[in-house]
Amino acid sequence: MAARLRGFTVAAVVLALALISVTVLTLLGLCLRTLQASRKTIDTGSGQMVLEQALEAVAQAAEKSDSAAVWGTNSASLPYSSDAILLNQTTYQVTVYATDVAVTSGVPFAADKRLKLLRATAVWRDQQQGRMGYGVFRASSTRLVHEP
């Protein structure tokens, strides 16, 4: 009598392959999500850097001269400046607003020196780098400047 070979059934093999496939696909999805989150963090950091550079340029001009254009601007809704800045193949639309700082009575903060609140926002999209699914990014920052 011939000895019968014992092995796995077809159902057990199919079940094992399905379990392995699900595990590999789950790990692949997790890796892709991690890469996406990492890229979003890098993009947000770059946007914040562009924003800080734009604010610094306006602040330096304002603190050097009391005749700088920023001292003649006072609007929270009309931008003082709006520029498109290219960094790492991404175009950042940076808008700066300048408003007077006043105490609650509505009187300027100091009689001899004016203060301005500079508020900047940056907006950029992921499509410019060929990455889909991220959407529109936004960052904002503020800074106080004083009259020289």
C-alpha cells in the first residue's frame, strides 16, 4: 500500500495567501500615509519660512524709516502687499496686511510712536508639484513693528 502524503488543503493555502495579502497591503497603505504626512510637514515648514521672510522684509523697511509705505496703510481687509514667491517648485501666494494698534479707547498706543500689526498669510496648492490629494495649504503669522 502506498503511503499517503499529507499536505495543506487548497482552502488553507488560499486563506494563508489572503491573510498575507491583507497584511502587506495594510503596511503599504501605512507607509504611504506616513510619507504623505511627512511631505505635508515639510510643505508647512517651507510655507512658514516664506511667510516669516516676507514679514521680516516689511518690518525692516518699517523700522528703518517713518516715511515707509507701511505707515500710511491701515486696513485689515485690503492687503498692504501681495506677492507670489517661488520656493522648491512651489508657488506661495503671500499677502501682508498692516493695521494700527490702538488701546481699547481707540487712541493710538503711544502718542510719539506708532505701532503696526503686520498679519501675513500664505496660500499654496499641491498640484504645482504633481502631488494630488493634499489640497490647499494655508499658514499665517503676525508681527508688531514700531515707528523709528
